[in-house]
Amino acid sequence: MDDVTWGALTLTLTLFAGLWAWVSFRRRGLAAGLRGVAIALLPLAAYLTDTLRMFTRIADAIGDWAVRLVFSPVVWTGIVLAGVAVVLFLLAGVLDRRGSAPRERTRPAAPGRKERAVGGATAAPQAGAAGDPEMDEIEALLRRRGIS
């Protein structure tokens, strides 16, 4: 658009907003009228600072993006792939949570220790607890409660 078109658009927006400000002043009072005048000055300020053109360029860019989004099969392919990626990510999290329970398997114990089941109810005695009657008592209590 050329300067004449931008000027006409600015003048039209300012006049309509000024008319709205005058009606607001008559019906609702001074505060509403002043608020309307402030809004009426915004199109003129946007024209003088060239932000009115910037706003229309932004609106054009958003419109072009929306049209491309709706009518482009390549964009829809990208959206479908993003959806598949999200579903796979969530599925991996579910499988990870389901498979996080320890599996029952035995490891060979170190020399001089009992064999223990990883994740099972039996565990090797602690190195510092050998021969300590208080620790033996605590371990026995824990075993009775099912904690090992």
C-alpha cells in the first residue's frame, strides 16, 4: 500500500474511535471518554511510527502461515510425525515404569558371603555387622517385618 492508502486507513480508524469516545463520554462520563480518546489516538501514533505497516506485515505472515498449514500435505506430514513422536515418548515412559521392578536373579557372592538374590528377600550381611549382637537383632526384626 502507498502513503495515501495508509493515511486514509489511519484517518478512518481515528475518526471512528473518536466518535466512539464522544458517545462514551456522553453515556458513561469523563473517564470513559478520556479512555476512548486515548484509544482513538493509537492508530495515528501507529501510522506516524510505521508500526501500522508492521502490524499488517505480521497479520499477513500469520495468514500465509495459516493457509500453508491448512493446505500443505508436507506440513500435515510434519504434524503427524510430531504426534507419533509424542506417542512413542509416552509409551517409552509407560514401559520404563512397568519394567522398573527389579528382576529375580542371583549373583555369585564374594568369597565368605552367602549368595544373594537381587531384588529378593535375602541379602548378604553387611561387612560391619558381622558379629555385632545389636545389628543381628535389628536384622532379625527387619526380616520378621518382611524388610530386607
